Amino acid sequence: IAGITQAPTSQILAAGRRMTLRCTQDMRHNAMYWYRQDLGLGLRLIHYSNTAGTTGKGEVPDGYSVSRANTDDFPLTLASAVPSQTSVYFCASSDSTRGENTEAFFGQGTRLTVV
Amino acid sequence: GQSLEQPSEVTAVEGAIVQINCTYQTSGFYGLSWYQQHDGGAPTFLSYNGLDGLEETGRFSSFLSRSDSYGYLLLQELQMKDSASYFCAVRTGGFKTIFGAGTRLFVKA
């Protein structure tokens, strides 16, 4: 079944540890995104990529890094986790080559708790 | 700064019509989208407005007025399964799409 796969689904992480959240899509979408969702704040864009080899900063990029080595994969890395990074993380992708109606498809999310 | 404002909660009865408003202030505008999210689930796309006017998809309609920086989502013939959070989102240019904080819809029997 085509879609976006995120791993892990949940994780408890000690503060100061390094963590990579994985995201893979098989729809050959050119654009990919990472959002974090916190209660009352909706979805906030962390980083995005419009094509393999390029990335950009979103609304809340500090403390996070991404890479886009190929079309399908877009991992998000927390170099040294802090408790304020406790959140639900969603990866998404869209085919922006189809025009302005860039419907985004979301993965099922990763629930991260930093203690 | 950039912001999208929508009500935090709306309550309606089954079979009724409900409208969820969204006003936005962004540094670029390339369309307004709406997403639905059930508890514990992922957001799913509902509709998109790139131009002024009304777009209809089954029981759901979405409206946009670019001159007023305003849009709304209209849900008709409400069903219990429509209880969820609804997010408006604006594509601000490039590949950035920013979301509102969401409106929690409660549908009562």
C-alpha cells in the first residue's frame, strides 16, 4: 500500500541523547516535510525539502536537522534531545509538480517523550 | 509574523450544519487547505481553495475570500464520525505550508 511510513511509532528518550526519526514514502513525491504537533499549537513546520539534495528551515528548526539523500527518505535528527522536544512528530509529502493544490499526505506520527 | 486564527472548539448536533472560520496573515499566499484529524490519527486532506469562491466535495464545502484573508469550512448533515479536529493551512510560497492551531468539533446526538 502506497504511503508514508514513520519509525519508531513511539520512543522515550533520555535528555542529551541523539535520536533520528525515520520517514519513507513510496509515492515518488518531490516535497517532504516534518511537523511537530503540540496541544493547542497545531502543526508547526520544522524542516522541509522540495527535492532530493535540498532542504529548508520551517517555523521551528532549532535543535533539529534533516537530510534528503534521495526522493524517498527524509530523516529528522535531534542532536541532543531536550524535554521541550517532547511532542508528536509527523512526516508528510506532497507532489508539488501537479500545481498549487499540494495535498499533503501524512505518516501516522512518532510520539517522542524526552525525560 | 505569520498567523492563522480559528476557533478552538465548536459543538453541534447530529444532522446540523457547522461552519469553521479561518483568518490568516501570512507573508505569501498560494492557497488555503483544510485537514481533518481524529484523535490519535494523522491529518487527512479535505479541501483546497486557490481562488475566491466555494468548493464543494460531498457534505464538505470550503470558501475563500483572498481580499478578506478569510476562509471557512462548512460541514453539512453532521454525523458522529465528524467529531475530530479541523485545521486550516496556508501555503505561503516555496514549499512551506503552515497550519492553524485547529478547531475541535464535538458532534452531539
